[in-house]
Amino acid sequence: MFKIAAFIAACLSTVTPIASAADSQKPRLTLEQKADKARTDSQQLEQARLEKARQAAKETNEREEKIKQKSSQTTDWEAKQKLKAQKQFDERETREQKYLREAKEAAAKERKIPKPE
């Protein structure tokens, strides 16, 4: 039992200096230093957020421009379709007028109906 206690004591004595050495190497910050570090971190975080917001705004503007261009192209297409429809309507109206004129002329002619034999 004495050997086990001695072994534990030896292990603890080797662990304690290592832990205290690690503690002595770690710099201790004063409250003022901690506050300065917190301010710096806060400013960096704010700058990162601002940059993300700028990037998002830029992407939104680019999408809006694409949509505007696409809608103007659609407007051009719509205008072409309206012109095409108007042209077809005019052609149809001209044909109808022609048929009506021919029908009137045919109705105005005197016809000789052959007498039945």
C-alpha cells in the first residue's frame, strides 16, 4: 500500500509543475485590455456584417437589373405580337371587303334563267 501512495504522490508532483507552467505561460489580461480586445472584436464583426450587407445589396441590384432587362425584352415581344395581330386583322378585313364587293356585284347582275323545256 505504501508503494501505491508513493506512486500517486510522484504522479501528482509531476503533473502539478506542468499545470503551473502552462498557467504561467498564459498571459493574464487586465479588464482594460479585455475591454480593448472586445471593442476590436466588435468592430471587426461589424465590418464583416457591413461587407455582407453591401454584397447582398449589390446582388439584389444585379437581379433587379436582369429582371428589368428581361421585362423590356418581353415588352418588345409583346409589341411585335400586337403588330402581327393588327396586320392579320387588316388582311382579314380586306378579304371580307373583297368578298362583300364581289357578292354585291354578282347580286346586281341581271341573270337570265333558262326556261325549262
